[in-house]
Amino acid sequence: MRNLFLPLLLPTIGVLVVLVVLGTPGSAIAAAIVTMAGFVMAIIASRDSIQRQLQALVRKTRGRVEGTPAALPPVEEDTLDEVAHLEGAISSLHARLAAQNAQLTQEARTLTAVLDGMIEGIWITDDKGTVMHHNDALREMLQPGNAGIVGQRPLALIRNEELNEAVLRACREGASSRLELHLEGLFPRMLAIRVTPLGRDLPGSAAVFHDVTELRRLEKVRKDFVANVSHELRTPITAIRGYAETLQSGALKDPEVSPKMVEIIHRQSERLSELVEDLLELSRLESREVKLQIANVSLAEASARAAETVKPKAVSKDIHLELHVPPDLVARGDQRAVEQVLLNLLDNAVKYTPAGGRVDVLGTWEDGRCVVRVKDTGVGLEPKHLPRIFERFYRVDKGRSRDMGGTGLGLSIVKHLVGAMEGEVKVESQPQVGSVFVIFLPVAAPETASG
């Protein structure tokens, strides 16, 4: 407080000095003038001091708010108590606000991390339906390009009137909606969307986008599988029941007709058994219930055993079957699985090769892997069929395949077995020229193979 009291004492001292010098204590006019001048000087000095202190406090406070405090002059030693108390209150308030702001920032970062970590897309709109916030998953789903998502209306992002109406209902009426829509484009998607109001007196809406593309595809695969199995089972069952009823109706006593019917029933029952076995095998492979015994497998021996099985069918069609597999071509795999793969491929080759044709099995090494090619001179395949040839129940010619007794599962089993042995299977084909099915298997280690 010295900056206030000192200006007040100076006039008083001046008056006393004047009175002593003049020797006229009664000179009131001079004393009054001097005292008045002292008061004026005191007021001016105190006002300037308070103004400097308040300006310094303002600069300091503004610097804290902006986060870039400027260089301040040294603090005056005789700061007013009131200004010091005000500065302390502002500092305390700033500290509390800084702590609250840090907590809110951390909560916002945590919420953003959680939303961006979700596989579901999310957007939040204002009360007019304009998108204000979204997460990373939504950007990947919608692929908005340079335009971005924030600030856009639903119709600008997804050309679907039903979604736009659902967002407006949520904003205006507080109504929730569920819908499913298909996104066209380079990567088509099926999205299941739930739109809800924000609630808790907050204006706007929220939408959660679930990518159900794969789920719908699997549902279609399941439905197609059930339909195909039902159809495949119906054919032999219908034949067996029809001929059995005919035999019961009196044909059993006919010595010429009954043996043929019994033969047909037997053949259809075998086909039914093969289908059931293939279904069970495929189910075990897909569920990974089959435990393969990985060991060294001589591909020459496996090819010979598979060829021996299909040889009677090849001879009956006058098909020339030859093996060209080196004796030292040894792969890592399961003995039974390798033989089944080769048997399925050879059986298909003989089945779809016309009488008088040729089937060759060629073995070699390529890029550190064992390679076996099953080549035929059969009817071949058009390019459009090649990507789907290993699918379950996929048939190029359904009528011809069923007449030849195929179940439609052989190549699918081949693909799963080869994959389970860390191998690969491919097909090359030309219509009316023939097909080449190629399997790649890991080669046995040299020291192990030689032993």
C-alpha cells in the first residue's frame, strides 16, 4: 500500500516545511493549496498504479485462456491486496477449468477410440438430419471420396429415400426404424441399419450400420445347399420307390422285368450312398474334424493305386490311361487324402472323356513344390465355368452330370483336401479340347525323402 500512502504523506511534509520556513502557522491558504495538490497527485498516482496492475492481470489471464502466455513485466512489490486476491481467484478458477477440460478431452478421446474400433458404422446428425460426427468404419462402408461425410445430408451420402425418411422421423418424431438396403458400386454391400433419436432431450438422431454382406451370402449358400441336397436326394429316392412299388404291384413275378428293376434299385441305392458319404466327408472337412496324418507320400504309388481303381471304367470306354510320375517325387501330405484327390480327378477325367480318348497323369517339381497334372481329352469347359468349378453341386451340364452318376461334390472335396495339406489346386480347360487339373503339394525334405 506504499504507493497510496506515500503520495498522501508528501503534501503533509511539504506543508510543515513551508510553515516552519515562513514562520506563519496561520497561513491556511498555502497549506490548503499544497495539501490539495498532494491529494491530486495521490489520486493520479494510485489510479495509474491500479491501472497498470489490472492491465497486467488482464494480459496474464488472456494468455492463460489462449494457451500462449506473453512475456509480462516484473510484478510490482506493492500490488494492491484486492488485485492480488482477484488474481488468486482467477488462477484457482483457471486451474479447475483446466482440470475439467483435460478430463473432458480424455473422455472424448476414449469415446472416439471406442467408436473407431467398432466394426459397425455410426453417424450422428443434428435436428435437421445433417451428419455431425461419424466413425472410421462408416467411412470405409460409404467411401465418400473427397466430399467427406460431416456436413452431408443422408440423401447426399446414400441415394435411398427410405433411409432419409427414417432419419427425419427420428429427428422430428423421436421414432426408431430398422431397414436393410443394398449399396451399388465397385464393392456392393448389404447394410442393416437402425436409426434412433438421440434421446435425453438431445436434438438429432443416430444411425448404426451393420455390414451383413457376408451373412446374406452365407444364408444364400445355405439355402442353395439345402435345395441342392434335397434335389439330389429326391432323384434316387423317387426311382427306388417307383420301381419298388412297381415290383409290389406284380412285376416281381415277371422274370424278364423284375431283374432289370432290381438292378436299377441297386444302382440308385449306390448313388444315394455315395451322395451321403460325400456329404459327410465334405461336412467333416469344412468343420475341420478330419485329422490328417502328414507324412511323406510317394506320388507315383498314390497315382498307381488311384489309376487301378478307375481302370475298369477306362477300359470299358476304350480310354488310354497312362502314368508319368517319377518314383522319387515325394510330397508332404496325408496318404489317404492324396489318393482320394487323385481318384476323384481321374474318375472325372474318365467320366467326361469320350470313348477312345486319353487320360495322362504327369508328375514333376516346380518352384520347390510337387506338381501333379491330370490331363484328359474330354469335352472341356468354357472359361465362364472355371471360377466356380470347385463349388459344391456346381454342374456345367446338370442333366449330363446326373446321367453319369456324379454327386457334384467331388471337386469341392478335392479343393478342401488339398487346402488342408497346405497345397493348391487349379484347372486349365478348353471346350472340345480337354482339361488339365493341377495339384500343388509341399515337397518332402531331401534328407527325409531319401530315407
